[in-house]
Amino acid sequence: MGTIVERRITARVQILVAVTLAATLYIGAMAGGAQAQPANANDTARLLAGMQPAPGSSLLALTKERTWQQHANRLNAIFAQVENRQLTRIRIWSRAKLTTPSPVLFYMFSGPDFLYANAFFPNATTYVMSGLEPTGPVPDLTKLSRDSLAYGQRGVEESLSSILTYSFFQTIDMRRTLVAGPMPGTLPILYVFLARSGKVIQDVSLVRVDEEGSVHIDNGVAGDAKSIRGVKVDFVDEEARQKTLYYFTVNIDNDGFKNSGFMRFCESLGTGDAFIKSASYLMHRDHFSEVRSFLLERSRLLLQDDSGIPVNRFDQALWQLRLYGHYSGPIGLFANRYQSKLAQLFEQGHVEPIEFGIGYRWRPQTSNLMLAVKTDAANDGAVSTAEVGPVSGEAPVIGEHGSDVNGTRRANEAETHKASRGRLRHGTKVVRAGVRARLSHARAGASWSFWSPSWRD
């Protein structure tokens, strides 16, 4: 009898221990779940940028990995260099020269370059960016193996190499690095730039724009063939201001810009500012005339290097210009895009220096910028303090015969621009047959205004 009682007591004790253990495990799991939040877009962006995610993030454990720590150290080092060499100086320049920006920034041919868009235009509230590179899926790092995450981090570093070194992306490299790997597309690069710029991502949505320019959530279902795909990122900046970034994968030649609905979407935003750099001189070509006309019509302020809109497309009645830096012509890859009129302006006009490099002429003291402000905007006070002034006046007529243009191009600095294994190699041969000397070959007794109608060829 005693044995039976003892067995029953033992069984009850075992049941009680089992229940207690199960309850303990359940409470522990609930507590752990309360501390470890699901990975959100901002934590993902910070991890990809080599920055610590929020306390309690489910991604926090990944920061213990040696490969992530090496990734973070590399990005910390290179972003510190870019900050000192470029971004701090650009922000100082921007505060002095772009004092009344518009809420909307159009940055065509940008690729995922939010870094420089934010440095030059930190006060915009809506950024519209475009490129040929696909957005890719929204990254979910929790689904990647340790090896895949390490591989993806190296891919991010490789994709960033060119822009962090030279201030622009190389199209050939982007087509390679942004397609392969466990984190394809431009979105991981946008994440890195947003995080490194001090932004807090609130929401990320893959979107599509229909033929009428309306934006819809992209649910992955095939829609209108003319719809374009992209991403909408809502974020707050360092001053807790609500902002939105759009990036669209779209070819903005005449057919792509006008017929895809992208132009109508941009028109729906009203007027804005525009930023153009390292744009392969595409708007020098007739089959990019639609996007060129849009920017000239819809921009109140336009900042560009010489790879943007040709200077002879700016009408004196509508624009005031200000020149910065040094113009020595395009690099060798784009030698046929030399602008003799722009060279003349830099020779004869008032030109202010810039303390940073930008664009294809990325070395300091070789870069150029042109700030164009619409006169009606300046008159109504919208950009009246943007420190702009007309660059015009009387000067000798420059012959526009082919021999003069070609001769000036040959006189330009000849510089090779080769992409090799993800890096640029610049071999420079300085042949400075002076543009200044050519300007003296004027037609006796003749004079012209910088804004002569004959320039609008």
C-alpha cells in the first residue's frame, strides 16, 4: 500500500515539475519576444550600413558576426573619408548658395545616389530619382544564411566603391553588382545612404506608376505594359521632418519618359528643383529632348555639372546663371561633348571656386558646377536669396565652324576614362592650347550677347 502511495506522489511531483518547466519556458519565450522586435526597414538599413540596429532588434545578434564587424569597419573608414573630403564641404556650399530650395527635387539619371542628393538638397521633402537599374525586392536579412549575408555585404561594398571614390556610379559595374547576389537591386544601396545620412526609415513600399501617372502599390501582378516599377520610402530626417523618396526603374529617353506615365507623375508634383551630375551627356542628344524640356519648364532652380543640359538651351529671358569651379572640357570618353560656349563663360564670366570634386572631373580643382535659377522665381522671392546673378555681357563673336569646334576639342585636356575591374583608371595628358587664345580670334567690330539666339541650334 505504501509503495502505491509513494508511486502516486512521485507521479504527481513529476507532473508538477513538468508543468512548472513548461510555464517557465513559455514566460521566457514571451519575455524574449517582447524584447526582440521583428526586423524593420530601419534596422535593416542600419545593419547594411555597418551601424548598430535598435536595441531589441532581431538583427542585433548579426552584429556579433566577425564578417559584419569587418563590413562595419570598412564602411566606417570610407564614409569618414567621404564626409571629410566631400560631404561636409558640399553642405557648407549648399547652405551658402541654395538657401531657398523647393520642396521637390528631380534627380534624373541618378541611380540610387541619395547620398549627394541629400548633401546638396537636404531641405527637400520629396526626392524623385530614376535610373535603369532595378529596385529589387525589399531586403529581409532574417531569411539569409550566414554565408549569404556575408556575400551580400561584400556586394554592397563593391556597389558603393565607385560613388564613394569618384562621386558617381559606373553603369557597367552597376549592371553587374546590382543583379547578382542575395541582395539584388538598388534598394540596399538606398538603405545604406539613408542610414548613413542620419535618416530614420518609417515605411518602404514597392510601387508602380500607371500610364496616367498614378502611383499604386506593386503587388507583383503583371499590369499595364507601360507601367513602371519603383519604390517609395517614407522617412524622417535629423530634425524629425517627414520626407519621401521615390526611385523608379525607367528609361527616360523620349519614348520612355513621355509614354510610360513617369512624366505625368513628375508633372503631378508641380515645380521643383533639379540636380544633374555624371549624366553621360544624354540631354545633349535629341532623343532625350523630352526630359530636357521638362526640366527646363518645371525647374525653378537647376544645379548641374557640364554633363547635364547644354548651356545654349538656357534662355536669357528665363534664367540667371552662376558658375563654379573649373571647366576644361569633358573627359576623353565624352570628348565630342565639349561646349565652346560654356568654356567662354568660364573664361570671361565671374567664376567662384568650389572646395570639393564632383562629377566625371572628380578631382578637386578640376570640377565644375552651374547653378541656374529661373528669373520669375527670383522675382517673386522664391529663390531671391539663392545668391545668383546673370552671367552675360558683350564679347567677341566665336566662330562656330566645324574646324573651330574640333580644334578646341583637340586642345582640351585629353583624358582616358576606362572601367577596369570595377575601378576607373585615369591617364592624363595635359595639352592646354588656350581657349583664351581662341577667344581673341574675333570678327572685327562684331559683338554678341551670351544669350544670342544663334546659339539655340
